[in-house]
Amino acid sequence: METFKEFFSFSDPSIVSVVVGAVLLTASSAVVGTFTFLKKKALVGDAVAHSVLPGICLAFILSGTKNPIWMILGAFLTGWISLLIIDHITTKSKIKEDTAIALILSVFFGIGILMLTNIQHSGNAAQTGLDSFLFGKAAALVGKDLIVFGIVAVILIVTVGLFFKELKLIAFDSNYARALGIPVKWIDLLLTSLTVLAVVTGIQAVGVVLMAAMLITPAAAARFWTNDVFKMTLIAAVMGGISGLSGAYVSYVAPAMPTGPWIVMIISAIAITSFFIAPKRGIFARSIQQRRLQRLIMDENLLKELYHLGEKDEDPYKGRTVNEIIEERFFPRKALKVALRRLKRQGFLVKKNGYWSYTEAGKVKGQRVVKLHRLWELYLSKYMKIAPDHVHEDAETVEHIITPELEAQLERMLEYPEFDPHEEKIPY
């Protein structure tokens, strides 16, 4: 508890530096990663993340120091080279993009590990801590490192803000963006550069091994909470920042713990929670929506079959037993009884002496379902040229989702028909 208070009091300037650095790096990566995710380029981030290691090692070999500016330049160079090679392989050969990415990722990372091992055995005292780029080390985000990486992170966020409209357009429809006169090629180039730069800046906090997760996971989690790209970007940034802050805290409490894995574990926990509890798109919400839809279909099918029975007897309000309903159309008996009781509570049915019959509201609702079914059958037969004996199954599904607006449009298109393709009367 004391450690917690000490860390979040931010009384120590070094703690402030680490927190600001970790939050900036993870949030900026999440912002750029949103558009990488929307363009379905998640594997590209993974390739770049593993390809920057040779650049870091090369920068150290040439400069002899861990100067962050040289590190960024070296990492950016090899990250870009890896993307150029992937693009060349996919365009000049029959090898698919995912195969090319896997190939370049493994080759570049292998070269990086060889170079890092060579540096560690070189006897150069300045190489101490270079291996922290593998798993990240938030505690190193102080002094010159914080200034350089922080500036780059701010540049990333500002650039995304300035080109937000263009990035959003090419993420969803590059052809439409091209028609509007937007230089799609240059915006694609900008997004690629931002992706490489985001990976380069994030490796100090997360490390090259897990940087791809930091690039994509916040965006994937944010996607469950909204359909708006601007809100999605903000949510991804907040989630990334929270994971960076939490990872920095773990690093502070347990210095032996690598920062990167903890940041990724925290953002993964946030993502998994989002997958389950997010409204509308979460697993729980979708499960509830699915059950509601199943109940709606069951209720409307039941009301429809009661209308069919009424048509045969020319008495829509005649009482029906459970067995009569099942003979007209099979329903699981238990589910049928539950549906009957539900419709009674809703005021669509009444029960008297074991017989179920319509209320006025129930008759209107059942009649509308039959009407929509027969209208759609006629539409498929007349406009889609589908044989009358092939339209029933499709109408069984569509009848439950036709809106009043579409219903009115169907009536106008079909000129208020009296009969469906099977010569059954369409009720109005």
C-alpha cells in the first residue's frame, strides 16, 4: 500500500518521467494502431516490430552509444526496409503477403538476435541494457530518452489528428478517397511511416517482441465499444495509456519484472473484458440480443400459425389447443407452452378452458406477419424471377425483419396485390 501511495503521489521526478513516457508511448502506438487495425494490416505491425532490432543493433555498432536519436533512426531504417522487401516479394512473386511477412519477420529478427549477441560479447561497457529493447524497460524512460521518445510520440498523435479524415477514408474505401482527389498513395505512405515510427517509439516501453500487440490490441478492444472511428481512436488511446501506466507501476514495484510483458498482459486483460461486457458488440450483449431475436421469431411464428388455422375455419378468434397448434406446425412442446404464456402476458392471447385464442391485438399482429410473408414471396417471384415453390424458406426469415417503411414500399411496388404466388389472399 505504501508503494502504491508513493508511486501515484508523483512526488519523485523520476516516477513522473517514467509515467509520462510510458503513457505517451503506449497511447501514441494505440492511436496509430487504430488505422493499421482498420486497414487489416495487423501482421505488418508484427513484421516491423521484429525488423527494428537489427537497426537498433546497427545504430549502436556505428555510434558506440545508446543515443536514442541514433536508435530511432536505425530502427526506422530497417523497419522501412522490411516493408519494402515484403511489398516487393508480394508484387513480384506468387508468394502471398502473410507468407512474405512471416519470412521477413523471422529473418530480420534472427539477424537482430545475432547482432545483439555479438554486441554483448564485444566487451563494450556501453552495451549494458541494450537487451531491454527486447522486452521493454519503462524505468529507462528518463532524461534524454524521455525527451526524444516523448517528442516522437507527440508528433505521431498530432500527425494522426491533422490527417484524421484522410486516414479514415483510406481505411474504409480507398477508391472513394481517390475519387475525392485525396492522394491515396501518399496517405498510405504516411500511414506506413507512422506505423514504423510508432513501433520504433514503443519498443522502449514494450520491447520489439511484444510491440505488435501494443499496436493492435487497444484498437481491437476499442472496436467493441463503438462504431465511430474518432471515439474508437480515443478509447484505444485511453486503454493504451492505462496499460502503460499500469506496466510502469509493476516495473516500479518489482524492478526485476520486464515492463513489456506486463503492459501487454494488462491491455490483453482490458481487451478480453471488452470482448465480454461491451454493449451491443460484446459476447454477453450479443447473446442477449440473439435470445431476444429467437423469442421474437418464435412468437411471430406462433401468431402466424394461429392465423393460418383461423383462415381454414374462417374464424380467427376460435380457441386452439396445444395439440392443434403442433399439428399445424411443429413446435417443441415445452418451448410452445412458454411462448403461449409469454404472449398471454403481452396481451396477444387469452386462455380459456385449455383453449388459446387471439385478442384483437394478437390478431392484428398475426395478420401482419402473414401479410409480410406473402408480400415477400410475391416480390421474389415477380421481381427476382424465383419459382413460387422456392420462395417460402426465404420469406420465413425475412418476414421478421421487414420494417414498416419497407412494408409500405413493397405495397407500392407490387401495387397492393390481393394474392401471393400460391394464390393465397394477402390480408390488409
